[in-house]
Amino acid sequence: DTHPPLPPLGAIPPDLRSLADYERRAVAHMAPPCWTYLQEGSGDDITLRENRAAFDRIGLLPRVLADLRGGSTRVTMLGQSHAAPILLAPVAYQRIAHPEGELATMRAATAMGIGMVLSTLASETLEDVAAARAAAARDLGTAPAPLWFQLYAQETREQTLALVRRAEAAGHEAIMLTVDASIKRASFALPPGVEAANLRGTARPAQTAQALGRILLGTPLADAAPRWDDIAWLRGETRLPLLLKGIMTPQDAREAVRHGVDGIVMSNHGGRVLDGMPSPLTMLPAIAEAVAGEATLLLDSGVRRGTDVVKALALGASAVLVGRPQVHGLAVAGMAGVAHALLILRTELEHAMAQLGCATPGEIGPEHLFVRA
Ligand code: FNR
């Protein structure tokens, strides 16, 4: 496994060498309102900018002449094997970028052995995405990549549980409940043919406080927003690993552990929620200390380079997730674009590990970091 096979890349333009190249290219492949929805932050974009700045403030210290024989980026998380400590973050409505939407993203993830987290608000159903994974694994002769379901609490527990049962039945291997609220700056009208496929037939689909981010105090939407007792309830309802996404403080991380979650995803939702939040990277040392190994710690928001992955792992994360870059790849070249973007990121990670003298992700530690004065 030290040299995983190359995904079928088709005709990728040769000038695409980084995730930033994909971002620059993608704008020409998407309708302007969709591009704005994908890229936007919230408020004055302070958090959106900080997500990059926090990674850039940390330096790396190389080690030479280390024994790298038999090394690999592969990791085991929640009992599953991942080709790298990288996952595709849940990103809604991927058909805005490409007609094959999440089906293409799933094929790319399978080709790369990279786990995918499917959004409640996906434009393809969770069953169709699971079937696409099985078909792609068959066609490519690979193992199916991990597939996790991102859950938004619905108006009633019955509706929420129905989604969990469907994810279980379709073979999704973990539930990631998102507990922050995305606030859309502009009201975004979905283009024709794009809908929340998982919520088809639901009364008032996606009209949940979490999905719309309109938690106005004293309104029915605030009444429907999930609370800690809902976490205790959900924990008791499923045997799948349960992760909470959108945790940003040591206090909430402890509370999550106390409620028996298996994993915590530190995230500021890519700068799309409360403006002024720090980068999860900045909070990582304090949260890693609070969690003390009692839950798997993941992180997203601003990851764009293999060196970013290294920095997150050095500070205590088990893996990172990437949000917008998967959609940039999808918009530029469909399945091949997503696979190529993932290949770039994993290759950058391999190079960074080699320069740090780390044969495995587990060898990356704080001793490899240099914090500028
Ligand atoms: C998101 N994100 C998100 N998160 C989630 O839990 N459910 C969802 O449906 C969505 N949808 C979504 C749509 C779009 C267009 C974006 C940009 C983001 C948040 C996502 O999972 C992740 O936290 C961020 O995207 C990570 O930041 P980067 O990698 O985009 O900087």
C-alpha cells in the first residue's frame, strides 16, 4: 500500500497543480450565484480570512536522514482504514457544480480511498450515493471508501431518526451531527434540477433551524433546534459511531465526550457561521487537552495544502476535512477533478511527511512545528 494506485484522471489540464489552481479555474465553470454561495463567508469575512492565516502563522521544522522505509499516509479511524488522514467534508447541493453531483464525488473518493461525509442537504439521495460507491469499487477493483452521513436535526425526532435509519440501511458507517448553524448572507435560490434529495417528500423540507441558520430566540425555530438532551437521545438510538461537527470550545468538547460521542469535528463551518470565531487550528491544543484521547478529533476550515494537514496532526487532530476544494474539482472536471484534487493534497502530505522525517502520520508531533515570534 505504500504507493496507492493513481485514480483514472482523464484529461486534466496540465496547469492545475494545487488546490488554489482549481479554485481559480472553477469560477469559470459555475453560475455566478452558485459561485457566490460556495465561496461566501459571513459578516465581514474575518473568520474566513483567519482560517487561512492561522495555518500560515505556523512554520515547520524539517528532520533529515530519518528511516522512511515502509512509510504510508494510511490511518485507521473509528475502526476504518483511510488512505490518508483526509476526508471530504459534507457540502450541500453539489449538483450546482456538476450534473453528476455527489455521485461523481463519491466515485473520486472511492478511487482515492478517501472517506466522504455526505450532507443531509445533498442533491443526490444517500441511497444512490451508497450505490455509486459500491459500483465504483467494483469497476475500479478497490475497496469501498468510508462513507459517513452528516445529519441535520429535523423538526421532529421521528424525522431525524428516519434519516439515521436510512443511512444505517444504506451502509453508511458513521453519523456526523452538525451542531453549528450556517447563516446564509444572501438568500440563495437553488437552480432548477437541484434539491435536497434526502428530504424529498418531507413536510417543509430543510425548514429546520440548523439548515437555515435562523435561530431567532423565542420563535418555533429556536424551539426545534437540538439541545444536549437530543445528543443523549441520539446516542441511545444508533450503534454507528457518532460525531458532533461544529465544536469550538474545550467546554463543549468535554460535554460531547460526557454524552458518549466517538468523535468531535472542530469547525467554524468554513467561516460561514458566527464571524469573529477563531480558526479551529488555534483552539486545537486546548481542545485536545480537554478531550484527552477520549474521542477522535477532526478539524476543518481552511485546509488547502498537505502542510496544513501536517500542522493539524502535529497539534493533536487525527484527520482533517476539506470543504470547498472538492466542489472546485467537481466544477472543473467532475469525478476526475475531485480525484486529482485529492491526489494533489495526499501527494503534498507525503512530501511534507518525508521532509519532516515522518514515515507515518502517527509520527507527526508538536516537535515539528515552529511558531514565528
Ligand atoms: C458547507 N458545510 C456544510 N456542513 C455541514 O455540516 N452540512 C452541510 O450541508 C454543509 N454545506 C456546506 C455548503 C457549502 C457550499 C460550504 C462551503 C460548506 C461546511 C463544510 O462541511 C465544512 O465545514 C467547511 O466547508 C470547511 O471549510 P473549507 O474547507 O471550505 O474552508
